[in-house]
Amino acid sequence: METTQIYIFISLVVLAIIALVFFLLPRNKGSKRLTPLAGLAFGFIIAGSMFSESWYLGYGLIGTGVILAIADIIIKLREGKRKK
């Protein structure tokens, strides 16, 4: 295996461990859910790391995920200001 493949494998294992911890730990009723836009952004970032061998596709997917995450943050900030 090449070095980049090892890094991708390690990041996927860490992501799987985080997902298991997230699903196995008890949740507080006051915890906030992930918005659909944030979930989509997360999916794009994960897909970008999967397609890292194809330079343009990988970075394009990661960039799209980051833009969607920033848009979600801006939407949440605007909704928070309206409620006050």
C-alpha cells in the first residue's frame, strides 16, 4: 500500500470509530440534530476523501462540502438573530 492509501485507511477507521461512539452513547434530549444541509456537506467531504486519487474530483467535492457547511452556519446565524 502507498502512503496516501494508508492515510485514507486510517482516516476511515477513525471516522468509523467516531460514528460508533456517536451511535452507542446515550443522547441528551436537549441535543441538537444535524441539519440536512450539514449532513450533505459532511457527505461531500467524505466523498472527496474517498476520491483523493483524482485530484480535481476530490478537491472539488471537499470544496463543495466546505461551501455547504459555511452556508449552513450562515443560515443558522440568521435564524438565531430572528428569534431574538
